[in-house]
Amino acid sequence: MNQKLRHQLETTIRVAQCLLNGEQFHVSDSEIECMPVPVTTKTMAKTKGLVLKRGAKRVGTWSFQLATGGKGRGDLYLETSFKPKEPS
């Protein structure tokens, strides 16, 4: 098994274990692709017309490299923690 595949599997297992134990996790850059369940940030959900449900809790954080050279960060929520935005 190559190192990249091994790292993906280890990340998936670590995140799944954190979710099962109710603990928060942290992933960096492309590790976001290793999620065992669908997760999203508030910003990504907003572009889909979704809002966070009342009482929803963050399950983890994600840090990533920006194209401008800086670092970005986002809170991750389960996709089931969002609902369609009510029309105004």
C-alpha cells in the first residue's frame, strides 16, 4: 500500500472514531476528501441556500491553503445540520 492511500485511510478512521465518540476533529487541506460522512461549512451551505438548524453543533475544523498564499479556516458541520432557507 502506498503512503498516500495509507494516510487517507488513517484520516478516515480517525475522523470516524471522533464522530462516534462525540469528539471534534481537525483536518487540513485535501484531507477534507477523507470524510466518512458528508460535512460542510456555513459558507458552503449558504451558497446552496441552506441555513444552520438551531442547536446544531460543530463537529470539526478544517484549515486550508489559500491561493493568495495565506491560510483559511472553517468550522465543519454535518450536512444534516442544515435546512433550506425560509423565503422572506
